[in-house]
Amino acid sequence: MPLDDRLHDDAQALAPDLVRLRHRLHEHPEIGLDLPLTQQSVLEAIDGLGLEITTGSRLSSVTAVLRGGRPGPAVLLRGDMDALPVTEVAEVGYASRIPGAMHACGHDLHTAMLVGAARLLAAHRADLSGDVVFMFQPGEEGWDGAGAMIEEGVLDTAGPRVSSAYGMHVMSSRIPRGTFATRPGPLMAASDALFVTVRGVGGHGSAPHLGRDPVTGAAEMVTALQTLVTRRFDVFDPVVITVGSLHAGTRYNIIPDEATFEATIRTFSAAARERIREEAPALCRQVGAAYGLGVDVRYKDEYPVTVNDARHAEFAAGVVGDVFGDRRYAHMPNPITGAEDFSRVLDSVPGCYLFLGAHTGDRCDGPDNHSPRAAFDDAVLPDGALLHAQLAIRALRRDASEPS
């Protein structure tokens, strides 16, 4: 039987195990860089596969190297493992048992699919022209787990640096179920954060002229930041600023001493990112000065733009079409404003990141990722594992045949 057929059949046979693993992870979500239960579940799931396994020193990561049957380069496959501080309201029989934590972004599926890929490839290691690095990563949701794993040497674990890297993200809406989607070039935005404290002089709400109201100053800043985007930045090089947290005061008739707000900032180019890094804090300080208020601003660089190498994006699209049929692939005309720390990997080595539609209903306009109502279909697990495996096999074959 041809290898493609064997891999397909093996992936389908793995489905019950992958579903059980995914449900176990979903019931016990963990947040951040320290995921001891998740790490243990992964170690148990890949035990006995003959992998060279290391765990992180500063985070609960798992790096596993599969040595192929023939010498060659190494490729990396990545799955993130952390959950979100969200209280689940989705009606599933395996709902989170941890108050205030939920796999609302589908990382439980990512982990299960990467375990599936490890099992598939370990069973066919004789067909590999090189090695595969499995990157089980904590802390994607704002903790820069990818950066920490790179610092601890994940890209060089197999010996020589990996020649290419691939990752995948499930979507609970927007993309038809079972469809893989990506694009060359920028795929996801850079993500940064703005933290602002406005300091005034508190007093009685009936006499604002006797104090200096930080609430009106903060409100002006929030509005002015939106105007900054539309009047100072090119509409064809998008910038998004969203204020997600704003706090001030204790009672309606009291002017507080302080107001604070926090914003996420998304950009798609180095030039726009550099400009907004300078202009957003300057704007807040200038508005504060106009109101006679003190302003403390902190700008935090987070993740860079996720950029797919054009050649590797074309390669990945071709693998999807060859394995699943052209109807299962969708070219994305535009990037999305979400951000990813897999961008750190793609900054270091060429590769491609893809999306996989995994919504549960008949329509793909349900609750989005990060929603407490987000739900994902277990049926995509074997196909996700199979695509990981096929990307690795074919990338090794391709990279081994190219001159160094």
C-alpha cells in the first residue's frame, strides 16, 4: 500500500485516542508557561515512540526529536498547549473543570494533533529522509512561550538548525469546517500593548473646576488614539488600536485621582509598528498636558508580524491539495489582525502557518476563538495530524534533495 494511503488509514485509526486526549486536556486547562498537567499528558501520550525528549527549564515545554530512517535535514512541527482565563459556557460534555480557565482558542486540539503526528511519523520513521522536531509549547497567549523555547534551543535540538517549520491553528468560525487556509507573506499582525495612567487631582463631582479630572482626560485619549490611526496612518498599511480595559473612580459623585487604561495595538509592517510605538505614547502625554494632567505611559513590544515564506506557503497549499483535494484549501486574500508567537519561529527559519476550520455547526459564523462559547469539532483531529505528518515527510524529502 502506498505511504499516503497508509498514513491516511493510520490517522483515522488514531481518531478515538486523539479525541480522548483532547477532552482530557479540555477538562483540565492550564494558563501561561507552567502547565504541569498538560506536560504530563503529552509525555504519557508520546511515551514508547522512541523519541529523544527534553523538557524546558523555565517553562513546561516538551521538545521531542524523531530520528528518521535516512540521514537528512530536520523540520519542526509546533503545537501550543496553553488555555485562556475564560469561564466556559459552551455546552459540551467535557467542559472545563477549572474555574476561570478554558481552552477557548483550541490549543487542546493543537496538542492532540501534534501528538497524532508524532505517532504517525514514528510508525513510518523508515520513510523519513531526516529528523522531525515536535515543539509542544506553553504560553502562546501573551507569555511568549515560543521566544522562551527558542532561547532554550528548540530550533537546534536535532543538531543542525531545522531547515523549515510548520504550525497550524484551528478556527471556531470564519473558515468552513475541514478547510485549510493560508497565504504567502504577512498572515497575522504584530501585537503590542499600551498601558496608560492618567494622574489628576480628585475632588467632589459637583465642583470639577476645583480638581483636575483624569477621567475626561483618559476619555479624550481613547478617542484621540482612534483619530490618530485614521489621520496619521496609511489605510493600506493598517493599524488597529483597541482599548480593552479602562478603570477609574469608586462612586459617581467623586472625581478620582487616577484613571488607567490598556490597549492592544496591531500592525502589519515594521514602519507602521515603529511609528505607532512613538506616536501613541506622545499623543497621550500631549493630551494630558492640555488638560493639566500627569501621564505615565508604558509601551510593551509583544509579537512581531507572522510572515509566511512565499515558497513554503505555496508548498503547504500544494500538500493540502494533494492529500485532501483542492476543495479543502482556501487562499486567504488578506491577513488577519490576530497575533501569534509562532512569528518568532518564522523570523528565524522559513516556513508556513495555516488555519483549519473546526466549527461545530453547519455555519461558520458562530462564536469566535476566545469566546466563552467557542466550540471545536473533534472530527478535524485526524486530518490535522495527517497534514502535520505529510508536511514533515514532504518537506524533508524536498530539503534533502536541495543543495546546501
